[in-house]
Amino acid sequence: MLDILYRDEYLVAINKPHGLLVHRSAIAADAEEFAIQLLRDQIGIKVNPVHRIDRKTGGVLLFALNKTVEIAMQQQFMENQVHKKYLAVVRGYTPDSEDIDYPLRKENGTLQDAFTSYHTLKRAEIEVPFGGHATSRYSLVEVIPATGRMHQIRKHLSHIFHPIIGDRTHGCNKQNKLFKEKWEMTTMLLHASQLTFTHPVTGALVDLKAPVQEEFNRVMHLMNWNS
């Protein structure tokens, strides 16, 4: 059963598990389960996602229950009126805070402005030798993307040399291998923790928060960040 964070007669939000596709995709032919079908079967109503999060990203995913609301919410996302927050575990010690202003290229080659801010919540140094160092260092960051480009957070954190653990496309292969071999962890440690928007029908402010899931929480314990 999917974890439903919010539901009314117009919208429903879930805490999407890491690894679950939002909908069927030609580039992920191996997938047999999709959030859109699982949620539809669970609540017995047709649902339409109003935004996307990566397959490997967990956290808040919002659906509309009719076409009018779907269009209205998509418009809010397109106009950057939806406030989004993410949590990520990254390699190394990040600065206390940073603004990343780094354009990203679309598949057709076009450059798009892309802005991401983050601040560091926790840092950890663990007794695991890595790459000639006696220990390994990691940071837990809260990330706020001001724009919504494809893989924006993943690309931006890689750009500043603090890639997300478990990101196999933009991350550090050696760190990913370490986590897989030492802790049997293959989850990408990026979590959509909060979504805040104006309800398209009632006009009320809606603030949705999703707790981190099992694998993310396991790494939090590993780093002693839960104390």
C-alpha cells in the first residue's frame, strides 16, 4: 500500500518509494509497477500526476483527481509557484549554505537557467578508509530548487563536487560501490521532503511533508544523524 500523505476531493499526495516509476516509460522497460496505477487501484479513482520526480527519488508526489485541477496545478509548477524542499546525503563536507546558479542543457542542446540553494543540516566523519583517506566524510543537506529542470538537483550537486550518494548517472561511482559493498545500499539518497502550494480550488495554503523512508533512515543512523 502506498503511504497517502494528503487527500481531498481534488488532490491526493503520496510518499513515493525510491525506485518506483511515476508512470510507464520506454526507457525503463524493466518496471512492472507504477505509482499512477498503484494509487488508482488503492483509492479506486483515476489519478493524474501534476509533476514528476525521478524513479530513484523518494518523497512527496502529487496527483489531481480531475482535469481542471491537473491543469491548474501544472500551471503553478510551470510558473515556479510551488515551493519544494529536498533532503540529500552527499559526498564530503558541504559549506554551511550555497546558491548554485548554473545553466543546464536540455536534450536538444538548449541551455536553460537553473537555480538551486541548499544549506547543510549535518556532517559526519566515519571510520571507513576511502581513496587514500583514513576516514570518509558526508553531509546531509536541505535543498531548495528555484527552477525545475530535469535532474537539476543531481546535476547541480555534482557540479560543486558534492554528488548525491547512490546517484549512478551524475554521482561518484567509487562512493556508490562503497555503499553497495559495505552496507548493501543502492538507494539514491535524494528525498522530496516538502511541497507547499496554493490549493487550486479552495485557495488555502497546503503544506505537505514526507518522512524519509527506510533506506534513507538507515544511512541517517549510520551517520549518527538521528540523535
